[in-house]
Amino acid sequence: MNRTINVGLLGLGTVGSGTAKILLGQSGLLEQRTGTRIRLSKICDLDITTSRGFSIPTEILTNDVRSLLDDPDLDIFIELIGGIEPARTFLLEAIQKGKHVVTANKALLATHGHEIFSAAAEYGVEVGFEASVGGGIPVLKAVKEGLVANQFHTIMGIMNGTANYILTRMTDEAMAFQDVLAEAQSLGYAEADPTYDIEGIDTAHKLVIIATLAFGKLIDFSDVYIEGISRISPLDISFTKEFGYRIKLLAIARDTDSGLELRVHPTMIPSRHPLAQVDGAYNAFQLVGDSVGNVLLCGLGAGQMPTGSAVVADVVDIARNLVKGTTGRVQALGLPCDALVPLKKSPMDSLVGRYYFRFSAVNRPGVLARISGILGDLDISIASVVQKGHGEEPSVPIVMLTHRANEARVRQALKEIDALDVISGRTMVIRIEDLQTLKEGV
């Protein structure tokens, strides 16, 4: 029998509890599969008295993080407290003390990842972070290992279960955004402050991480264009269904001639595409490589046990390396840190695609002609128009789908249209990914 691998866990919240439950409850299975004992030797949390619903030996519980960081026999340090600080400080100290680290902290990696990965390379330790993207879906391992022979064209996905749950309920039950959000909060699917989820920030964190791995670029969080779902209304849901689409909050990284597109926003996708059928709290990732073509991975993207499963998978990977006396067999980013190249970003204004517009227009003759004239002057061609309402209504929705158009021209057109005296309120715009685009990743 090989030596025991000692593991310390910082954070006993939702994901930390799932991780502890697996490490304690599946110890025999993990020993069978690794040929060594993986021992959860310490758990640190501010609250070590509240029951987590399973048995935890009291002697391994502590409030003192130093008892983990200063333990020379601790092989693997798991950080599951979230946030930037003090998580960053604790991870860097663990690395400097020669401990291998595992984290699910997407916000930290998206903003300070290069610092952490560089430190790990300097001190010769491993960084496991599978749980930071996609919960229990092994998408980072797929990018780094299973699909390593591919140049990626596109990484696209539904990467936030809360937003996907809200959009699903709005679509299936014709509920308003605020009503579904309140329901999601009562069920524990959404945080008391849901900003990161509904405004696309959480999704953008994940996109930075997976795009860095897939494209080998130095990507900063500020490089990502971000829009959330809070302006989506039941009216938009209804119109998009009529056109044969569903709305999803998509993260898109696409390699183009003008550079790498990095964007998160509500997106209309054809209802028959597999991504459109991913509902509820599920996540899905479409990976398009030059050799493999399209790969779709789907599963629970969050939650105690799915995310805990991913954390433990990283622990097992590191344990297997330790058993063989090796580290760095697979680099954390799939390539050496110094091999990352500067990002050439495709400006959002250069995006070309199709668009959905919903105008709130005064109900009088000639309004449609004025809107169409502005669009025509900026070379934006209309593919479909729907106008609903009765003659006595003061304002009516006008919905248009465009042919392919330039983002900068679209923004200019909407600025001019929204300034018209016949338009009330800000025009709703949603970008469209068509089936051919989704299939080919171009």
C-alpha cells in the first residue's frame, strides 16, 4: 500500500459539504481506484457546530486555517470559501508551502488565475479547478485532455443554472422575470443577491477560464462583453417562440479573422437545436474543434453533490500523480503558463449576425416606415416583421428580425430610433445564432 494522501478542506458550505461527504463516504471506493488512501484529515470553517446532514468526525473540525496551512503532512489544500480575499491569499500561501491545491473559485481564477497558475508552476505543485466551470460536467478535462488534438473554432454554452432555470420557467409557464426570480430564490436556486447570475457575470467568469484553456490566450475578465437576462419579458419569450426560437443566456468564444470573440448575452437559438432543449438548472457546452467537429456535454452545472464530485475528481488526479511520484504531467492550463499568447480580441462592434428588435411604438400611420428608413440607411435589412395590437391602443409592439448586420450599425440605428417621438422606452434587442452557425461554429 502506498502512503496516505492527506487532504485539508477550507469551507464547509454547500460545495464543501458535498466534497466532505464524498471524501468520507466514498473513501473505500477512492482507495480501490487509486491504490492509495485519500484521507480527509482536517476541515476548517467558521461554523463547525451546525449539522451538515452526515457524520463528520469532530476531531478533524477546526476554526483555525493555520492548522491546515502550517501542517507539513498536508498534501492537498482544498479552497471552497469563494470570493477573492482571503481565498487568494490562502491559496498562494498553500502553494508557496509546497501543497497541491484544488478550488472551485471561478471568480478568483477569472481575475487572478494567471498569478495562481504561475505560482504553482514556480513551486512545482498542481492546481485542480474542474469544479469552477460546469459543476459536475468534466468539460475542462475534455478541453485539456480528451480534445487536446484540436484547434478550437468555438466554445459556446449555457453556463449558469440559475439563469437557465429562470428562462425555462418564463418560456414554459409564461411567467414574468421577477416572479420566476422570486420562485428561484425561495427554492434555493438563486442567491438573495442574484446579480452575478442574472446579469451574466458568473457566466463570464466561467467563459474566461474555459476560453483560456481552449485558445491558449491571456484573457482578462474585462475582455468579455456581458449582458444579462433581467430585461427579457414574457412578450419577448412569446414572439421568439412564434419565430421558432428559444432564448438562452449563452457564453460564446469564437475564433474569427478579426480575433477572438468573447461575449455573454441572451441569445435566440433555433428551438430544434440541442442547446435550446437544455432546460432547468442544467448546463451544456458545445465545443467545436477542427478534427472532432461538434461535441456537446450536458449535466448539472451546480449543486452540492455534482460540484463536490468535480472537486474530488481533482483530488484523485493529484493523488494518482503523487502515487507515481510525479507532478505537472498535465499542465493546469493544458500548456505551460509562459506559452500563453497575448489576446487579439475581436471588437464587439465588428460582430456580424442576425438580430431581434422589439419596439414600443405609438399607434399611428407611418411609424413603421420611419423605423425602416433608419435601418435601411445603415444597411440593416429586415427579414420579418410582426406588429400586434388593436386600433384603439396608444402604443403597440413592433417586432423585427434582421438579416445579417453589423453590431456597430445596429447600435447606431437603435440610438436614432429610440430618439424618435413615436418610440416609447428603450428598444429590446436580442442577438440570434442560427442553426448553420451553431452547427459549424463560424
